[in-house]
Amino acid sequence: MSGDNATGEAAERPRADCTVDGENRLVVRLALPAAYRPQLLLRLRPPKGEPERITRVVDLEPAGQDHWHAVLDPEPAFAEGRWDLYVLRAPGEPRSRLLPGARDLRALMADSAPDRTPLPLAVRIPYTTLDGYLAVRAWLRTAHAEAGRIGVGGRAMTVRARLFGAEAGHGAAAVLRRRGRNSTEREVALTADGRHDISFTADYRELLTAPGSGPAVWDVFVRPASDTPRIRVARLLDDVADRKEVFVYRATELDGMTVRPYYTVDNELSVEVAAG
């Protein structure tokens, strides 16, 4: 697959509008004079330094004079990651990366009910990349703990969450796991409100007094029952593709350290312990 067009051709790049509808279909529309039927190319962004391996090509259908659209159904689901969008104007021509137009993501703000949400949970959020292009952030989870309100107090945080693809049962707990080779875990009891709504409170001093304590990042999981795998706590079910710099929580100073919850680049909940 050939690379992007030269930078000097950026003004010729088409701009695409995106809509996510109530059936989780992603609709892409663009204006493009074309002698041939163009195609939409989606590329899963590979890890840095690795070649691209996963692409998907979709025919663009006519939608009026020099206008085209593609409807991406929920299935087949997107692999988890960031997908860059391109247009293929004609056979043999290089691909051209799409610029973002209007995005109608109101359907993503609807309250999701665990009993009526298809599994695995497939989330797709169109967004604008840091360098100004159109991309789609995708998550694909067989089970999920959707973070709700996070209350930050002087010595602890309280997290409310909703389970998808799992139910709270005997032995349910929140698990905070310190990153690194010598990882340490701390368990916190869950309070369940029905089968799916849960909450827990994590005392920051439990992190500060853990073996080998010091600056660290603790990732937050939920174990729905004693015999079930852990599920990462994250916030995926809205229209925010990158939460890290948008949802910023207050840091607490304790014993010469600062502690704060935050969302990672994957919109997953973690707690940072840093030198004060």
C-alpha cells in the first residue's frame, strides 16, 4: 500500500463528515469529484516502528453529484486501537488521508443498559488527531466496567461503575495493581446495587504503605466475583475519544507524596503516586 500524498497536496484532501446512529452504524460522507467510484480505506495504526498489518477497504456509494458515503455496520467489529481514514480516488492512485468535517455523535451519549447492549462491547468514536486528520478510536471488550462518577476526597477516591458482560456476585472486589516487574495488588470490597451497578472506595494510604512503596502507577480493575477474571475499569461509552487531558482530577498530598486518579491514553482508570 502506497503512502500518503505529499504535504503540498494537503489542500486537495477531501473532508469527511461522520455520524454514529442509534444502531451503532458509522456513516462517512464526503464530497469528491471522481471519474471512478472511490473507496474508503481504514488502517489500524500499528505500534511505533512496526509495519501496518490490518486495513479495511469499503466501497463509497453515490450520494448525489460528486458526493459519496459509506455505512460501516457494527459487524464485523473493528479491532481495538486507532484507525486512520483515507480515500482511494481511483485504481493505482496513492491514498489520501481524510480531514475531519462535522461529527454527529449524539447517539453515543444515550444511556447504555447492560441487559440490552450486544457483546462483545464494540465502541467506535470518530475524532480529530493531533496532526489534524480524521481517525476512529475503537475498543472491543468481552466484558467491561464503565466508570461513572469519581469522587475525590482528602484520603480516598470513590468510584461508581456499571458492569457489561458480567454481574456482581460473591467475592466481588476492586483490585488496584501497581505497574512494573514487582507488581503489588491491593483489594477493595465492592458495594453492589443490583447485578450491574457497583461502587468502591480506595484508601490512598493503602497504596502509600504497600511493599516497595514510592512513585508508581496503580491500574484499577474490578473482579465481579471470586471465580471470574478481572475487568479493567474504563470510560468508553460516550463521545470522548481521549479523556486524559479533558477529565483532570484533583491531586491529594499525603506523607510527602501526591496521589491522583486519572484516565490513561486508552481511557482506562489509574491512580498516580508521585513525589510531592
